[in-house]
Amino acid sequence: MTPKLTGVDHLHVDVGSWSEAEDWYESVLNFKRVDALMGWAVKNGPLTIENPESTIHLALFESDEPISTNVVAFGASGEEFLNWKTHLENHGLKLRVTDHKQAYSMYFSDPWKNGLEITTYERDFVAGKLDA
């Protein structure tokens, strides 16, 4: 049986400047920064913005030479995150599991090298299971 996903968690977007992108996304789409995730907005990390309903999240990555990115990040509960890890490993996929201290993410690619990610915010649950 295939594990369940909770939806699309966020999309990665390369931008030339966080401040310019934040201004544009706010003025055009009414997206605002997610203050709780500002700790990630450091070199090589994203500035996360969201729509007013908090149902769409964009992770803005600052780059001197922005390129169109194609990473889709899905959300999952902590338990389903672990089920996905097993499921994907059983399919022979190479995974990179990262503890972001507020969340866990698992990165992998499709056969065409499109980046995929599954994220859970049940970080402590996953950490306890991975350490066991």
C-alpha cells in the first residue's frame, strides 16, 4: 500500500534578490514572509513566504544567477514520513534525509532529475524514531 501525502508543502523558487522578490510577491500576490521560518533565511537557505490563508508556501532561494527550479515538496505526517522513507528505499531510490531542526525533509529525484521532497513538521517524533 502506498503511504499518504497531506498535500504540496512548498515550492522552491530561485530569485535574484530576497528583498525585491518579497516586495513583488507581496504587491502582486499578497504573499507575506513566514516569521516562524526566518531562521532559514540565511546564505543558501530560503526566505519562506505564504498566501494569506497559509495554504501556499514558496521558498525563495537567493542566487546571483537564478534559474528556474523544479522541486516539488509534499507534506506528510511524521508517521507517514517514515512510511515514505521505507517505501522509497524499497523502490531503490537514493534519499537525502535532512533535519532542519523545525522539520525533517527527505530529498530524491524522479528519473528525469526533477527534485522531489517530502517534509514533516512532526520533527521530534521523526527524530525519536530515526535515533531508535
